[in-house]
Amino acid sequence: MDNIKDTEIQHILVIDDDERLRLLLRRFLEESGFRVTDVASAGDARRLLGGIAFDLLIIDIMMPGETGLEFLTDLRKDSEVPALFLTAMAETEHRITGLESGADDYMSKPFEPRELVLRIRSILARAAARPGRRAAASGSAPTASIRRQAC
């Protein structure tokens, strides 16, 4: 089983084209006990996901080239890694679209850093209860076994 242990440092990938925000997020999340890798584009994230397992993705929607929505929608074909959108797009329709694309949560900028950490911990706790949620370094889809139970 691939459950995340409480003693394991959880690895977060931040995908945002705003370098200043990436650095602030990295600093705050590292101070909160997480390991953080940050990239400026969906393409850079794809390259990393091909070789590194992450416990959670924090994704901006409005990025040059491939948007965060396009990235996550495509990623969901092969991976169930937990994902949180952190974006300036705050309208109800944006939140709905983000959640429909496969995000586990959605926060608007500006945001309260402590709330972000609480949401991250909540997502990770739910994910730890489900085997196969961590992004596999192989890029392959997580597998799940199904057992039949008598009713």
C-alpha cells in the first residue's frame, strides 16, 4: 500500500508563473514542514512528474501557454495526485470549472497562508486514506484492487 506516513515529509509541487509568489509559497510551506519544488509552467511540471513523486500539486490557472485547467484535465487521464488551484480567478463559475477539472480544492488570491496550510493538510489526510493517490514517478496511472464483498 502507498499510504503516506505521518513521519514522512510531504512533497508539494507549486506551478505558478509568478516567481515572487512561488518563492513566498516555498518559504512559508517549508516553514510549515513541507518539502517544496516550484516551477513556472505546466511544461516544466510535466517534466518533473515524469521522474519525481509528489504528494500534492498547487496550480495557478492563468499561465502562459498551457493553462492550469488544461494541465490538470490532461493529468487526470493518468494520475490522481491531489491538486489545489490557487488562482486570481475568484468567480463562482471559475471555482466550479476548477473543481470539475479534477481539483481537490480551490482557493482565490489573495489568500491567507494559514488557511492554505490547513487546506493542504486536509487534502493530504484524505489522500493518505486512499491508496495510489501519490503521483507516480513513472507517470503511470495508479492501480486499485477491487474486492467483492457479500451483501
